[in-house]
Amino acid sequence: MSAPLRLMAVHAHPDDESSKGAATMARYVAEGVDVLVCTLTGGERGSILNPKMDRPDILENIGEVRRLEMERAREILGVQQRFLGFVDSGLPEDENEPLPEGCFALQPIEVAAAPLVAAVREFRPHVILTYDDDGGYPHPDHIMTNRVSVEAFEAAGDPDRYPEAGEPWQPLKLYYHMGFTKERFEALHEAMTTRGIGSPYADWISRWEDRPQKWPVTTRVPCGDYFEARDAALLAHATQVDPDGFWFVCPRELQREIWPTEDYHLARSLVDTELPEDDLFTGIHAERVSPARP
């Protein structure tokens, strides 16, 4: 029996794995791929975005609450998950506001990347998913997540770098999440409007007018059959997701009809592939699929 393919998704906070690439991960798990989510911070400084959870008992224990939410989402998606131990930087209200001392975004890159390099060498992924160099949106932890993911991709296979982090392993492909694009939201907006469903996307679309898309979509992974698992995982993050909010306005059936994929940009590849792709593992042949470490 051949060794299973392995996919690693690197995220800044608990809940990010459910809003970015969750259906993709659920699909690959169902197909026998080993999937590991690495969560760099505990989300300790995240705001409570669901009014029903804005309670003193939740606020006082937000770190533990978010860990429990992550565990429920992990079970729903069928993935493995580990926290890499850094402290949430928070999202400054003013760009000149200093970040909290000791937070993830202020770590030296070698310190911030070391646990991820160790996780890559232990799990031995063939493919890594992360954010683009703008973080998907300008949260300092998301931007830092891109930096450490690129660092880990480039360093994990080099025995001279991070020698204390385990036996070298070189991932073969690195992708950026491209789920929040103007093209996607325009398509969903038009479909909802045509069918007489009130669309919440007009404001989102307007925000892209002065922010052209930096990275082209190279890879669209069909995963509409797993949108229900994605939504259930999102709802597990009850402090972060309002069940009556933006995320769930567009009916799943319509999403499956209009946009049944999750989309990515192929940022690095050490294997030959032909674009566009419909599979993150395109070009990764059986002879390259080494077993996991015992």
C-alpha cells in the first residue's frame, strides 16, 4: 500500500482554518489524505464577534474557550491540529498603535518559524497552505504567518538550518489561500440578486475597487460536497461567528451551483505541474510520496 499524501495548513488563530480552506481539507480527509492544521497563536486577543457569546464568563476565559472551539472544529473536519505556542497580537484599531510586548507578530523570524519548521519535519507534508504576503487582510498575525510559512517551506529541507528542529524534510508545493476574491463575491452577488435573495456582498465588492488582486488564482479545488462540514466547523467557533451573520446568508445549494471550489495561488513548486490545476497534489507522483516518520 502506498503512503498517504500529507497536507499541512498553517493558520494564525483558531477559526481561520474553518473560514479558509475548510471544505478542501474535509474533502482530502475523506479521500485518505493526512491533514494537519498548525495554529500559531491561541487567539487570546480576538474580539467576540457573536453577540450571544459576549458574556463576562466567556471574556474571562477566552483562551480556553477558543481552544475548546478549535477542538470541536477539528473533529468536524476530521483533521489533526496542534497549537504552536505563540500569543495573539490582536488587531490594532490604529496603524500607529504599538503591538503588545511578546506577541507573535513581534517575534524574530527565526524564533517564530522554529516550531513550524519542527512541525514540518515531524509531519512531513507534501503540500503546505498559508496566506499571501498581505496576510489575506492586514492583521499582523496573518502577515507573520505568511513569513514563517515561507521560511519553513524554504528551510525545512536544509540540514544546515534549524539543526535542532529534527531530520530535514522538503515540502513540494506551497499555496496561498485565494478564497476572498472580487470575482467570487461578484458571482455570488449576481446570482443572489437575480434570484431575488438579498445579497450582503455589495459592500465587500466595493472594497476591491482600489485594491487589485495581487496573486492570480492558479488552482480551483472542487469541494462543494463539503460546504456543510465547512459551515459546521465555522459554527463551532461560536465566539467568532454569528450564526445569523454574513457567513451564512448565501444558500449552500447556490454556492455549490455558482462557485463549488476553494481557490489558491501556487506560490512555490518543486514538481512539474500544468496550470490551471484542480488538485493541490498535481505533479506529486507516487515515487515522491515517502512515508511519515514512525
